[in-house]
Amino acid sequence: MSALAADASQIRIMRQADIEAVSAIEQRAYVFPWTPGIFRDCLRVGHECWVLDCRVGIIGYGVLSCAAGEAHVLNVCVAPEHQGHGHGRHILRRLVDIARWHMADRVFLEVRPSNPGAIALYDSEGFNEIGRRPNYYPAHKGREDAIVMARELLPPE
């Protein structure tokens, strides 16, 4: 039985009422977290915002922007205590499916070079490095570049 089945988790649309729980995860997972206002804005402008909900509550989430035949993964996060069980992959695959539903031709994302776990996940899901954004992320000693990755969305087999 997979970790997902054991947790009886489901991915569902994020609601305003979820922002407190999502923000709490964001605060634990990142040194430079998004604010609750950023999540509210993402909902307000119609981004695809989804949560991974299980018996213990929300344990992860993803945010996707879709426009002009492209999709952009803005955030994928799993609560630190639930990482390493395939939940991030589950969320990412859902976001890619949503990008396909929006008829996007490709999906982009940025990731910190200091996040090898995320880089490995994205690489294993067919994303390739296509460039860098210098000084993109805040860091303890100034700024950190972003690795820009992309994946072409071929029609499902």
C-alpha cells in the first residue's frame, strides 16, 4: 500500500479557509516563505491552487498559473514532517494534469540550486534546466540564483 493510500489523502481545490493551514506549512518549510496575502492573491486572480488533504489535515499544496499556452508552477510544498513519501510528486503530477487541461504546451518552474531534493523531483518528472535567473531568490547572504526548468507537454499516450 502506498503512503498516499495509507494517508487516505485527496487533492482538492484550495479555499480561503485553507490559507491559515497552508501558511503554517509554508512557514515551517521555507526560510523565506510566502505570506498569507500571496496565497489570497493567487486565489483572487484565479490561479490553480490545490491542497493535499488527509486525515491529519492539509499536508501540502501547489499553485499553478496558466496563460497563453503556458503554465508556471509557482509553488509546490509538503509539510516537512510529511516529506519523503511521494506527496510532492503527487501534487506536481496533478499540477501538470491541470496544465494539460488548460491546453498548455509547456510547464515552467524556478527552483533554488540549494534545493537538490526538488531539483531531483523535477528532473525525474521530465523537467529540464533551460536557464538561470540571477539573484532571483532572497538568501541569508544576499541573493540566490534560480534554476529555470521546463517540460514540454506531449499529448497523453
